[in-house]
Amino acid sequence: MDESMHKLVAMVMLLVLPSGMLAPSQAQAPAPSNVYDLIIIGSGMAGLGAAKRAKELGVAKILILEARDRIGGRTITQPLNITLPPNSPAPAAIDLGAAWIHRISGARGFNPMAKLANDSGSGYVTTTEAGLSFDPKGVEDTDQWDKTYEDMLARWEVYYGKYLNGNPKDTDSLQTVYDK
């Protein structure tokens, strides 16, 4: 490991681990089996992506620390205990956190996030763009619900268009968009 990598790892250790957390013997000379070229905090998509890139760059010994009992960070899908109609676009589940990897494949090729999800064992479920929606009991929403949703979406697109035409600023609020 080159000198700059040593400094980076030392800086990360100093920022992450208060000195009181290390026993004196650990702070002075860690055992050779506990020496890593890179320590990554978190096994979410960013952590897994960083580890993958580090491996590609030749970093030999990487440790990924994760507080949870699973990988994926904020990406988690929970199955629901309901039965959906046969025409449902996806299994009965709800995403809690990061929900979509858009355009798994397309003109530019395979989305690298989908590959990362597969390589990490997380995987993904392909859904259709049928626009079907269901209530909490798995019953397909009514035509009235669909019309209400489509009306709301159309109005939002008008407001958003006005916002974009008014030279938006990063500090604009939703009220600003509505007022334009």
C-alpha cells in the first residue's frame, strides 16, 4: 500500500473510531490479520460500489463494516402478506427506501446499478409499466382513483413546466412552484 493510501486509511480510522474505543494494544500495533488496505463503512449501494471499484483498481484487502444483519443499506423490499390479482405488475411487496433501478437495459447498455445489485446478491424484480395500482388489501384501484391520480399528475406537470420556465433556483420551495 502506498503512502497516500496509508494516510487515507489512518484519516478514516481517526474520523470514525474515537480513541477510547481502541484498546491500547490495538491502537499501537494491530495484528497482521486485522490490517486492511481499505475499510468501507456501510454495505449500501455506495459502499458496495466503492468496494467494487477499489477491487478493480487493485486494492487487495478490503473490509466492509455494516451495522445491520444484511447488505443493501436503505435498499430493502418487504414482502406483503396479501394476494394480488394475476395481472399485477409485480409481487406483493413494498420498497422501504431506495425503490427503483430505472432502465435496467436500454440504448446505453445494461444499467451498472442492476449489475451491482446482482453481483452483491440483492437482485431485483422487473416490473411492467402498466400503471396498475392496488389498495393495501391487494384490490385493484377503481377508475375514479385512476382519473384522480391522472388529473393530479397533469396539474403537477403544468406547475413544474411553469417552474422550469421561470429560471428555477435550488432554494425554491414547492410553494414557489405552485405560485408560478
